[in-house]
Amino acid sequence: MDEVEMVVAHSERVTLRVGDVFLKVDADQARIDVEVEAMALAPVPTPKVLWHEPPVLAIAAVPGTALGRLGEPSTASPAAWAAAGAAIRRLHDAPLPPRPGQGIDELAAELDGECERLVTNGVLPADLVTRNRQVAEAALRPWAPVFTHGDLQIAHVFVDGDEITGIIDWSEAGQGDALFDLAILTLGHEERLGDIVAGYGTDVDLDVIRAWWSLRSLLAVRWLVEHGFDPFAPGCEVDVLRSRL
């Protein structure tokens, strides 16, 4: 009999694995709806939806292994990273999904509020927050919206050899900045950025990608701490912020 494995668990959602089936329980039905719709529209390999009975979504496991993990060296080949870049380019070239993205003014206000809380609550030193807020400014510029995954962490991209076999966890998909996806995938793996850009196949503004690294990390640190994760672990979000000093 297959054992039940707890993959992710916090107050907003729980993901369980039973054999080759993942069961996602989400308190926000809208996130599940976005995920199901995005997987149907995305022109890249995605998990097969087995059934959907709110608040539970059952999907099949994708073959292969994750491209890597935040805080750990990736053992995937440069060709696999380039293949990931090519897959992201196909996604970004696809017709826009219906879900709109966050506006620049709204994002800037959220970032400023979070930076203030990080310092006031003593989560991070003021100089670290101030410097990364300055770096993050480069991401706060107009962009042409594309079909973005929205949470393209390295652990969400699966490969078998040099081939992409599946991209999972589409609950944040929508219209957004192409460089945001590239930044999230390379967060904590700056040495792989060249491989991703080579596969993506077009010039990208590396300063904007670095800005998204800072912005994403600043917004994530407090949430991660409050939900039982450790952004202070080696190679994770706080180290990403420190690398900008």
C-alpha cells in the first residue's frame, strides 16, 4: 500500500502525495480554479488533472526529477536548464490568460509596506532591507504582459535528462512580467542564469532579473518565517538579499 507523504502544509493549503497522485487542498477555491485553467492553456508539459472536487484537486505526478532545490546545488545539466528557458519562452509567447496581474503601483506599495515591517519587527537589518529596496526599484517599470507561471520555483520544473517533463503548481499563473518568471527560476542559482537565457533565446535585462531577486525575497521572508519555512537557511532568500550588498 502506498504511504501518504506530506509535501507542503501550512494554513492556506496542503499538498499530499499518495503513490503517483498528488492531492491539493486549498482554502482559496479561486487558486484551484486558476491552476486548472492555466494547465489547460499552457503550451508546456503540465500534470494531468485526474479529478477536481472543491476544495481538492487531484493531479498525476509528472515523470523525472526537479531541476533543483533552493539552497542546494543543482545537478541538472546546462542543456536541461537551457531546455527550461526554451519552455518558458513558449509559455511567454502563448496567448494571454484571463487573470490580470498586479499593477506596478500596487506592487510598489506592497513592497514599501513589507520593507517597513521587516525593519520594525526586527526580522532583517535596516541596511540589508534598504539596499535591496534600492535594487528592487529596477523591476518597477512598465512591462508588456505575457502568460506567466507566477511561482516558477526551481522545484516546480521537472526534467528527465535534458528534457522538460512537466511544470507544476500553477495557482499563481496569469498576466505578468516575463523577467519575473526567469528571476524566480534562477533565484539562489545565479550561476545558471546564462543557461536559462541561452535557452530563452532573446536578450533580457539582467539588472531587472536581479531586481526581481531582491523584490521577491523581500516580500517572501516574513511569510516564510510565519508559515514554518526557513529563509535564513544557506542559499535561500536571506542569502540572496545579502549577495546584493
